[in-house]
Amino acid sequence: MLLKAGAFALSLAGLATGAVAQDYTIRLSHGDNETNPTHITAMAFAEKVDEYSDGRIKVQIFPSNQLGSEEEVVRAVRNNTIQAQIPAMANVHPVAPSVGVLLLPYLFTSSEEAHAGLDAILEPMNDRITQEGGLRFLGILEKGFRVLTNSVRPVETLEDLKGLKIRVSPNEIVIATFQSWGIDPIPMGWGEVFTALQQGVIDGQENPYTTAQTSKFYEIQKYITEIHYMIWTGPLLISEKFYQGLPPDLQDAVSRAGAEAVQIGRAANAVQTEEAMTFLAEKGMVLSGPPKDEEAWRDAARGIWQNLYPSVGGEEWAVTATGLMAEAAK
Ligand code: MLT
């Protein structure tokens, strides 16, 4: 009885000051700067979580890998020392192999197709990765095709690629894809890329148009080729341990906020991609569109899918997941 009276007195005090009890904090990490669509997604998530949880959950955003590299933070999210993250999919794959299906080269041919496929795969994916990696996707951000930039020459054919030092994320599927095109790419953490380009340790890298703009690659890169091999996807992911510790109403609040935030991020990216292309051309970059022999690139990379199945959760899952996404995109 005494306890109840005390709680009542506290809640009255809260009402009087307009204060709301904050019960949980989500620390959210990502690797981009504050103009990138990844950050816009993070901000939208923070706002919506605040709204849907009535202020009971606060989201703190840490951009530009302040809390550690993407690879390190994925592991911290698994352990719930950091609660949420928006990393590139390639950096989730080592902890949760099944997400590798989203890295298969030439999986999607457009952003629209990707949106349908990514939304359809969300629940089956969560059934697997909550077990595999202690991670849950609240939604999957999409930022358009990863385009190849370099400082040496226009890459218009597979032959032009040969001899270039191209950085890729340290991921076996991405590495195998570049090897199918006849080069050994240089795996490197994202945080080191700008300096490595600047110092000439590498000639080029591949990330979306919006990243080329927001990371200021136009200062140190000249040529862009739309290699179309992979759409940038990155989950808004949350620690399963943290999520399971929330009461059901707050789980719903977080899930709803995450799903809506990625839609906002995707829309922002579509607008920013158009702007980035114009901006990069104005800055003197040469945008050469897709390679002239794009079919040869596609055939070589699609030819290794079968070899990649063991790395993406097995053939049965790979065939089921890609089939489900293709069906949703029809
Ligand atoms: C990478 O290339 O490592 C990522 O795409 C960077 C990012 O998270 O945007």
C-alpha cells in the first residue's frame, strides 16, 4: 500500500513537471557522415521511437564510426553493448551468414525491385539471423547501386578494370565477385578508405553515388562507372537481446519506427542520388554510365552463385530466399 502511494506521488510529480520517465536507451552507430541518407534514416528512427514509445525509449545516434568499425559494432550489437546499427550488409555477413543472399551479385536490377524483395525477405531473414547472430532487422535501407570510382582511367570494359587497385569491404562474396572479373581486390575497413585513396594506396572503391558525394570522393577520384552489380543494402538492426528485454508495447514501437524510418531513408536516397550525379559531374568527375560489355560482367559474376551458396546459409535457403524476392518483385 505504501509502495503504491509512493508510485502515485511520483507520477503526479512527473505530470506536474511534464517529465516522462525514460526507461531505455538505444545507442545507434553508423559509418556515414551527417549528410548521408544513412544518417537521415537514423534521425527518423530516433524521432519515431520517441513518438511511439511516448518518450520511454531514447535513441542516441553516433555517426562516422565513432563507436568502432562496422565489423566491430555488429559484434557489439550481438552482445547488446551497443543496441542498434545501420551497417552495410557485407559487414553483417560474417556474424549472420544467411544475410549473404543479399550480397549475391546482380540480385536486383532496380531500386523498386530491391524494395519489394527486401520487404518480402524481412521476416524469414529474422527467423534465421536472430538464431545465427543475435541480430534483428527492423527494416532494410537501400541506397542504389554501388558504383565504381577510380583515379586512373575510365572503366568502360572488363579489360579496363585489370591492373587497378580496387578496395572492397572485407567480405568473401564481394571479393569472389571481383575475382570473377579477373582482379584481386583489396579488402579494407570502411574507415580507412578516404586516406588510402588520398595516399594512392588504392586507385578506387565502390559505393553509391550519394556516398561519393557525402564522403567527398570527388576531391580524390576522377572516373565513375555504373557497374550495377550490387545495390547497397544495409539493415537497421537491433540487438535481439535488447529487443527481447522490451515489453511487447515497446517492441511494437521500435519495430514500427524502424520500418517507417527505412522508408524515409530510401526516399531521401532516391532524391539525393539524382542530386549527387549532377554535383559530382559539376565537380569534374567523368560519369561513363554502365560498362560497354556489361553482359560479360554479369555472366562472369552470376556464374559463381552456385559456389557461393555454402557461404550464404546453404543452397536450400539461397534458392528459397532468392525465389521469394524475385516473386515479390514481379
Ligand atoms: C563499405 O563499403 O564498407 C560500406 O558500403 C560503407 C558504408 O557503410 O556505407
